[in-house]
Amino acid sequence: MMLGALANAVCQEPTIEIDLEPGDRILLYTDGITDVFDHQGEMFGVEGLQNFLRECSLLPFEEMPPAILERIAAWGPGPFADDVTLVLAEVLE
């Protein structure tokens, strides 16, 4: 479902609030990122993405998205089978 397309598709109240500081990064992604399977049929999943993010978190901002996509692509046996969208934002001063 497209976020915000239907009035009742999302809760009116936030479910979580986080104070962000300069230098913090926010990653938005579609399930095509987490629903990648390796040669043994193991799904990459949210935990796999979290692990890759920890490994890539110290990279310069511009290098982080391609590094994430390269590592996820290497996880699976071929091209992505689902839509893949990755949006990275960094909080500035």
C-alpha cells in the first residue's frame, strides 16, 4: 500500500518519537531490500539489513547507499526480484 494514499492507512498519532541530532542518519526502504534470499533460501531480513547498516555506518554519507545495495546484491543469487527503494537522509546542523 502506498503510504498516505488512503486517509485511514496510517495512524494519526506517531507510534514512536525520536530526537535526532546533527549527523544522525535515517534510512527508508521497501521490502525488496529485506526480502532477498541467498543460495540456501535464507531471507536477508531486517536483521541482515541492521547488520549491514552497522558495518556501513561510518562510511561517508555519499558512499553509504551504494555500499548497502552492493552488499545486499551480493547476498542473493541474482538480480533483485522485487522493487528496491532506498532513501538515506542525514540530519544537518
